[in-house]
Amino acid sequence: MYDYGQYGSELKKNIRDYWWESMTRLHDNIVGIDAAIFMHPTTWKASGHVDNFSDPMIDNKDSQKRYRVDHLIETYADELEAMGKKEEADTLLSAMDRLLAASDFEGLKKLIEDNKIKCGMSGTANWSDVRQFNLMFSTQLGSVTDETNEIWLRPETAQGIFVNFQNVQKTGRMKVPFGIAQVGKAFRNEIVARQFIFRMREFEQMEMQYFIKPGTQKEWYEYWKHDRMQWHLSLGISSDKFRFHDHVKLAHYADAATDIEFEFPMGFKEVEGIQSRTDFDLKNHQEYSRKKLTYFDTELNQHYLPYVIETSIGLDRTVLMILSEAYLEEDLSTAEKKDSRVVLKFPSKLAPVKLAILPLIKKDGLPEIAREILGSCRAHFRCFYEEKDTIGKRYRRMDAIGTPFCVTVDHQSLEDQTATIRYRDSMQQERIPISRIREIVEKEIF
Ligand code: GAP
């Protein structure tokens, strides 16, 4: 679990808003909802999470450390490969895949023991049996503690969309194809939560379910693959930092699935998943709720259960992607002087602060002019006002939080109503009329 501070939460909000607006405003037929985190427990039976959302785990009896079986074996296979034993590693991994697919837990334990895989903490191979471990967090509804009151914290936001499919369709008179988007917290009892905000137990998802006519799933899947990649590229990140990872082994409910992977400092990893989920979810909710969820297609004069294409992106993971891409240590040394700066080259539309307003000194009427600029801009975008320290130090502080524009008010401003604007990335400065500041910044941030 991580807390975001004042700039992190602004960055996160800007990414969330950018996703929300591009989904709900730039598509005619996608609307947003805000469903509850606690849902009827049967929801998670219907979705398959109660029975299937689990990983085989093994405990080391000496250190008490719990491992995901696949992670433990994969880490050992990596070590074998690093020692030049690639063939041995491949054999091990294919044996693991076979046993996992067959849910052969005894076989998995034997594989770990036969290969003498040890716990990284205790250094022993004293292993428990392999057991399934459900990743959902549970809690009690109401004051009486008994099993019937057990409810789950949602492990994905998607099910809140499925159970609201008919409400949204009927009240909004939506016609297939249409989409429902949602942003919200999800909770998973990840055993190995690691790599900073990449994998967390409490995180935020931005998901969209697109309801379509059965039989059109191939074309809509391709449409959303393209659309979502364009969204990532619109953040100014070069295309060689992304790749698709198409799933070969598909979940039982999917007929196609891919991940959009970004090249993080620790390698290419998933940021977003796109899945063609057939009518699996609606069919199960219909069965478990005993309520018809079919849609009447007036053009075809036919009732059917829509198929679904899902796009699902982790908000925190996107924050990490934007941070990794933006962070730069620049060497600014000249022959005369050593110099460097840390800068976050955020896309202007995502930067936590858009404009810093800096009077050169704290007197001679300069703060008054600077405060007037602040007054004319603060209702339109986030500004930061600062009088303290030299102008060079103030610029560097703004570079470090990724502020794309700084304006400095000096004595010339008193005479000709101009100020100096400084651009974060090029560090170029130019003199502009104060009356144009808002327009220049707004042009870059929307
Ligand atoms: N409804 C589909 C679904 O939940 P998923 O691949 O499990 O699919 C979708 O999750 C996205 O949510 C991932 O691509 C990732 O960005 C994010 N995500 C999943 N688990 C996460 C975790 N433990 N911490 C942070 N982000 C996570």
C-alpha cells in the first residue's frame, strides 16, 4: 500500500481525468458509472473469482515465508539460465506449466524438492504442501460475525459494470455497441507485492466494457487494440517503448487477449489488458441472479446477450510509467562550470503544476503584479506562487516536480507589462506580454 503526496495525487488525478475524458467525452457511446466496492457476494461466485481467483502457494517451514509456486520456480530457472544451463531451465519451466495446467499440486511440490529449490531467507528446502490461496480480501457485513455475512472487497472494477449493464442500457436508451467506463479502487491479497507501485494490494483500475453484437468481436477487438495504443502514444511516449503481448494460453472466458506492455526500467511489463470476453460474464450474472439480461436489438428484431470487449488499465501502473518516462538527470556542465539538474519531463497536460509565477524580488511592486497573474490563471489551471530564494533555485525546484512553464516578473514588467516565460524542457526564455500568459499555457495543456 502506498500513499501519494501532494504532487503524486495531482499527477494521478490528471491521468485519471485524461483517461475518463478520452473514454466518455471523445466517444459518443461510452458512459461512466461509479459502482460500490462492496458487492453482493454472489457476484464473485458468478464472475468465477470465488473458485478460480487463486494462486498455488508454498510455505517454507523454517522462515515461514510464503511463495507463489510459479514465482519460486521461475526465479530458480532464471538462476539456472544465468549459470549457462538454459536447457535445464527450459525443461523445468515446461514441467511447471504442465503441472500448473493440471492443478497437480503434489507434482509441483515434488518438482521443487527434486530440484532442491531453497528458500531465499532460510536457505532450506523444508517446504509445506502446495495450497490454493484466494487473492480476494474478505470482511464482515453488519455486526454479527458468521460466514453468511462474509463479503469481499472487489478485486476488479469490471463486475460493477456487468451488474449495472441493464440499468445503464435501459435508463440511457443505449444501443449496442456501447461502452460503460469506471475508475476505482481494487484490492488483491498479492503475495509478492513488489517493484514499488507496480504491484500493490490496494490499487486503482480504469476499466471499460464495450458491449457488442455476438460475431463482431474480432473487429471490435482490433479496434480497441488500436485505440488504446493510440491513447498511450498520445502521451508523447515513443512507440518503441510499447509492445503487444498476445496471450497464447487464454482464460476460459476469453476468445482473444493481449497486454500492452511498456518498457519500465525493470523491463517490458504489462500496463493494460485488452480482452475479448465473449458473453461469459453476462451469462453467469444472468444465471446466478435469475434475471434476464438480454438486449433487444431493434434493427435485427432479435434478443441476444451482448459480447464484451474489455480494456483494463492500472492507474498506479500508469503513474509509474509516466514517472519512469519523464525522469531525467541532465548534465548541463560547460567548460567553465560543472552543473546538472533533475527534471521530470511530464506531458504538460499531466504535470501536477502547470505554471510557476515568480517575482524576481520580494519588493518594488513585483509581488503585486505576480499575484495579479496568479489571480487571472488559478481558476483555469494549477499554479504555484513562490518568492523565496534565487530565481535559479526556484527554476530547478520546478524542474524537479515537472512544471512545464515558469514566468518571472521583473522591473521591466512594471514598465511594459511583459514577463519572462521559461520552458522546462529547452530551458529557453522569452519575453511575452503578461496578457498572453494564460493563452500560451492553455494551448499546451489541453
Ligand atoms: N478486469 C480485468 C482485470 O482486472 P488484470 O490483468 O488482472 O485484469 C488489469 O488487471 C490491470 O490492472 C493490469 O494491466 C494492471 O495495470 C492493473 N493491476 C492488476 N493487478 C495490480 C496490482 N496488484 N497492483 C497494481 N496494478 C495492478
